[in-house]
Amino acid sequence: MDYPGNLFVIAAPSGAGKSSLVKALLAQDARLQLSVSHTTRAPRGQEQNGREYYFISPAAFDAMVQADAFVEWAHVHNHRYGTSRQAIADKILAGADIVLEIDYQGAMQIKKLFPAAVTIFILPPSWDELKARLEKRGEDSGEVIALRLKNAAQEVAQAPNFDFVIINDLFERALADLQLVTNVQRLRYPAQRRVRPDTFQALRLP
Ligand code: 5GP
């Protein structure tokens, strides 16, 4: 296959609302499939192994790194997170459109490996709002929130390196923007040709 499914890489500082947006995007678009990452952090709240993440020990993570099992991985907030080859290989071959919900370091690694990947950065409307959202989530200790806020400054500074920037002020507006980006990507010549090969052949297009 000369052009596999579209790859959408979505990054944001924690608290920008990325997970809720991605969840809503996936619920409304059956062609999108989420890549499930591996992490060394412990599950939070209702999270389930194999659904939000594969929760593994640092030793198991090391073993996967040694075995070259990750397409990308990074240290984020004192833990390690990675996208396994397995998480995307089958889906890419099946021609699915894949969503990677990862940090900016992972996003840049993916863009290098797959230049056709579309990178999207989600910004909060302000620092105050970001802090308020992190505190409201109530899932993390004060110490964890402070670390995430400190890291957020570094994360937000990466926005200029992304293809698209979406400001999550109003949730519905941000979701519509996200849908717009995924749909626009699907109208690109190679993406259309992959989905509608008969039409292109009939029109004698390369
Ligand atoms: P959380 O612990 O809040 O679920 O995630 C923390 C950060 O790690 C988020 O920015 C999340 O997108 C990122 N992350 C999740 N999975 C991966 C991954 O596979 N690779 C990388 N590089 N970052 C990830």
C-alpha cells in the first residue's frame, strides 16, 4: 500500500481537555481508531488495562525498549509512555485512520518517522483556566498537579511545531475544529485515491 490510513497525532498539556475531545471525536467518527499506549504509571480512577493504557512495570517497559517494540516513547511527568509498533501496525495495514494521543516529544518522533502524519496541538484558553481544570479533575494530588503545571509551560511552548492548533475554550467548538482537520486530511489526493481507487481508475488518474 503506497499510502496507508491517515495518522492523526494529538498533543496538549494536561488539563487542556485533550482526552475528552478525543473521546468525543472517536465516538462520532467510526473510521477513527485510537492507539492504546503502554505506560509505567499506575491506573487512575476507572481506567482499565488495555482500554486507556497497557499498564506495565518499569522492567517490562525496559524489555520492550530493548526489543525495539516502540515506534516512539518518552518520559512524561516522571513516568514513561510509549506507542508500540503493535498498537498501530495492524490498524495501518487495515487502512484505518489512527489517532495517537501522546505528548509533544512522541508527536515529533512520529512526524519524523511518518511525514504524512497530521500533528494537532490543543491549547487551553489561558493559564488560569488550565490550573482550574487540573484542580477540578480531582484525580491527582497537589504535588502531581504542581508538576503537571510546571511541565505545561514547556509543553505549550511546542505549539509552533505542530501542523494545527486548536484552542479548547468552548468544548463543542474545539470538537468541530478537530473534526474539520480530520475531514480536510481525508480530501488530500493520496488519501482520496486510497479510499476511492475505482473512481480514480475510471478517471484515468495516477
Ligand atoms: P496521562 O498520565 O495524563 O494519561 O498522560 C500524560 C501524558 O502522556 C499526556 O500528554 C499523554 O498524551 C502522554 N502520552 C500518553 N501515551 C503516550 C505515548 O504512547 N507516548 C508519548 N510520548 N506520550 C504519551
